Amino acid sequence: MQLLKPNPASGVPIYLQLKEQIRHACETGALRPGDSLPGIRALAESMVINPNTVARVYRELEQEGLLELRHGVGAFVATRPGTSRWTAARSGQMKAAQKAAKTFVQELKRRGIGSDEIRRLVEAELATHDGRVPLVG
Amino acid sequence: MEISSVKQAYAIETEALTKYYGDFEAVRGLSMRVPKGTITGFLGQNGAGKSSTIRMLLGMSRPTRGNGRVLDFDIADEKQSIEMRKRVAYVAEDKRLYDYMTVGQMIDFTKVFYPGWRTEIEQKLLDEFRLPLDRPTKKLSKGMRTQLALLLAFARGAELLVLDEPTEGLDPVMAEKLLELVVGAAADGATVFFSSHQISEVEQIADRILLIDRGQLVLDTTLESIATDFRRIRGVYDTAPKPATLALDGVQRVTVDGRTVSVIVTRNSISIAERMRAQSASAVEVLPMTLKEIVLESLRREGGSGTGEA
């Protein structure tokens, strides 16, 4: 599993970035049910982030049913049926979505929109979509 | 001496800690807490009182007033302070070493004092740093001195690591290596308290930050709170409102510049943005703030630029 070092200055908490990455890895099939994740220490050292952050992410993903923590053994992608949001169909959908996102970003970049501006536009759209107060408006 | 068996929540606690050097008040009534098991970044400009504070915490200088506890040992009590120092590893800014010893002698000399010495860490770091065991420490390069000082500190298996500008003078590869060591020590349950001017590295590994200015605490928060709660909200008005109308819970500072009103908030960004929209501000933007922006904002002095008023 290839996890990227989080960007601390992005305005998104590091723990959310890590959580998203693990979720994403499950959705795209990079991580499959039963696969093991690195230990807290190993992941903290390889990403050079706070081990408390890793522990928290594992705990929260366990509560969400995505991971199973086996005491003294480590963290695994959950194998329980019913919680498999990352089934083959889902994984195909996510790959297609990733492509669409890529095209979208490339197109906006071509029009001279910067990364921060894109981020803000997407945030505002999501906020409107989810019925929250938009960040830009 | 009675060592409390009750688990203390804080590795470091100070109460109105004050230090005078002659007339100069280096530390002015500093009350702060460092929770156990955290990596806490200690920030402040040069001369803000960071090193003076660290020296008092480690029993190297006596507080003029106030008190403090480190690992629940009283910092002003000589006997307790010695006991405390066995459990604390300290890497000073100047990476002091005994110049007449070789690298190997320095390591052997140090480890006899510490029953918790971690041979595997010593070996790992010797390999990684490729330190020449028979070279006198006097003849080490600056980078190697730092590496040796770090080896001596990290191999001790200390409960608390106090690092004063640990990455100062290290190249980027070594600096990242050091951060890895810090993260590894924290994974082993150690508390890490480190001062730094490298805001990006603090942002990367710390859970908490303490910012001091002129000997006083000006910010005590978590990195998570910075990422989720601290915001800069900007709104454009036809006629700018009085800053007082935006004196809401969470508002840190309101700056009016022509038609643009900029508000720094530490929480409640959504309701504050709503208030601005209700005041018929157009184009209200809520922007995340980086730790750097927050530090600069917290260190603003009266009489600086802007017509700030909070």
C-alpha cells in the first residue's frame, strides 16, 4: 500500500488526510478485505507523523467498520460482509470517479485556475450539496 | 522521597513561572501544561524566553518566582530535580559534549548512568549516522556533533525528551531522520517537548503547540483545532460595519480595510460567517489558516499595520 505523506498546511487535519487515504485505498482495491495495515509505529515513522494520530485513525476506522483491530497483532481491512463498501462494483465506480476528477482538475488548470482556488470551489460545491453553509458565497 | 503512584496527566506543569536576569524579566508568569504522551512544539521568537524556561524546567537555573513540576518532580527541589533528570533526556541548542572523549567513550560513559539504555537504538543510530567511534568528539563536524547528541538522548529510553532547536544546523535528510526518531520515541510512549523555528516540522509531528512571546504564553492549542476551527473570514461590504458588531464568541481580531472586513476566528466560523452575511456582506470567504499565519497573527504587536481591533 502506497500512502503519501500528508500535507500539514492544507487546512485539512492530518488525521483526516490519513483516514481518507486509507478509505481511498480500500475503495480502489489497493487494500482488500483481510489485508493487514502497517503497525502504528511503522506507519508513524514512515509518514513522519504523530503516532497518536495513526492510533486515532485506526480506532475511528474500526468504529466505522472498515478496519478490524486484533489485539497484539495489528490492523486489518474488515472482512465482515455487509460493510463491504469496497466491493468490486464500488471499486470500479471509484476508479471511474477518479478519472473524472482528473479530467476536471486538468481542465480547470488549463483555464488557469490554481490548486487553492479549485479546492475552494469544490469545498463550496460540496457544502451547498450537503446543505451546509457554503464556504464561498 | 515518595514517588506518587498515581498517574499524572502532565509531563510538565508550571504555575506563574518567572525569571529575572537583573532587571530583565525573561519569563513572566508562565503557566503551561504539557500532557503526557504528546509531542508538544514550543514556539516563540528568539529571546521570547524559551531557553530560559527550559533551563528552569531542567533545574539548570532557579525560578525567581512561581513553580513547576516535571514528571511530577518539583523543579526547585534539588534532590527531586536530580531524580527527574534521570528520566529526562535533553538536547541543548549548542549540543554540548565532553571534548576530550572519543565518540565511543562518550557513548560508554553516558550509558552507565541510565539503566533503561536502549542498545538497539544505539546500534541503529550508529549504523545510520556512520559515526566514527574512535574519533575525538572535538574533531566532529557540526552535523556529527548533533548526531551524537541525538544518539545519546534517544538511546536513554527517557520518559521525557526535551529538545531545544533539534533540527538547527541539520540538512533536510537528517532533519527528517530526526523527526522520525521523535515519532518513534512517542510511539514508545515518551513525551516530547521541543522548541523550533521550523513551523512546518512542528505542523507535521506535533499534537499541541505552546507559543510564548516576551516570557508569556500567547497560544496554547492543538494542531487539530488549528486545522478544524481556526479560520480567516473575509467579507466585502458596501459600508463596512463597526468592528464591535462582530465581537462574537470565537472572534480573535477584526480588521477593516476599506470595504473589506477580515476576521480571525478560533472557533464558530460558521455562525460568524452567517452573521456577516446577515449584515449583507457579499462574497464572504472562509479560509483555513496555516500554523505559520496563526503564529504571525498571535505575535502581532499593537501599533503594527492594519486598523485592528478585537
